[in-house]
Amino acid sequence: MSANERTRDDFIDNIHNINNYISRRTISECRRNDFESFTENTSPLQKDDGPNKLIFRYKFGDSFSQELYKFSKIHQYDDRKTFKESWKKWTEENNDVIDYEIERLTKLGYQGDILNKMFKSSRYYFRKKSTEKKAPVQRRSYVSVSQDLLNSMDEFILKTNNTKPSQSFVEFCKTNTPLLQEEVACLFNKGIKDHIEIRNKIKKTYKNRYFNAFG
């Protein structure tokens, strides 16, 4: 048996009980999705929506961030003592800009030491921030699931049309474990080596078939 075949078999063994795996993940995923929904419903952050706006993260304004970034990169390689001396001089020379930003953040509700926040952002974030642009990631060719899996999904969905999509998917996994094991092996051989990516692909496919049928 080749090394690749052993890796594939080990992979399949690790998710042999894929239905149990999904069932165990259901509760934690729901909790995470609830949190994500909450943050989405309260975004975008820091919009001036009125006196009762809820802000989770206080960011510097764009113009001030640009000035802070310029200073940080100029003094990128200063030792701590030299950096602090330069910082003191910069704050004195840019007093008006700093006061405006402090007033803006204070009105938004920030209660911390804003000048200290500026120093730390400059020293520990902007100074180390890379100016290089990341090369675009080359996307992998689309890999489709088998027609057998699609047909089985469609048949199961039509039989359980009164079941919620999430519960319907769990039941599908429980009653079609051998088919899922074959599909996992097939997707693995097609180049998808991450079991979470495979699980999410199958789950998303099922969800799409469900809403195509009843949406």
C-alpha cells in the first residue's frame, strides 16, 4: 500500500462516524452562528447612528491613522528610548490633530487613555505593519460531488419536507453513512484533504438542494 493510500485510509477512519461528528458539532455551530448573527446585525461598527449607538471597537479615523502610520514607519527601527523621544516631539508638533482625535473618540464613548492608545498603536502595530502586498491566492478548480449523492439528497429531502434543514441534514447523515464514506474518499482523491472542508462542502450542498426544493 502506498503512502498516499495509507493517508487516505487514515483520513476515512478518522471520520468513519461522520454522522456522529456532525451531531456533536451541531450545538457548538449553532452557538457560534448565533454570535455571528448578532455581530452582523449590529454592524457596521462605529457608525454615527445617534446617541444610543453600540460600539464594540474604537478605531482611529482614516486621516489620523495615516499620520500615525507615517510617523511609525519613519521611526520603525528606533530603539525604545529614541522612539519615545521622537513620539514626544511628534505629539507636540501635531497637538491640534491629536486633540481632535481625542475629542472624537471621547464623544463616541471611549473611556480609556487615548494618548496611550495612540502610542501603543504606533509602537506595536503600525511600526511593524508590512507595506508589501500579498500575492493573490490561486483558486483551486471547482470539485463537484457525485450525482449519486445528489440523487440521494433529493430523495431524502422530499421524504422529510416538514423537517427543519439543519435537522434534516443530521438525519440524512445518520441514514446514509456508507454513501458519505464513499463520497469522502472520492473528494479526498480529487484533492480536498481537509475533513472540515469536505464536511462543509457536503453540508452546503445539502442546504442548497433543500432550498431548491422548498425555497
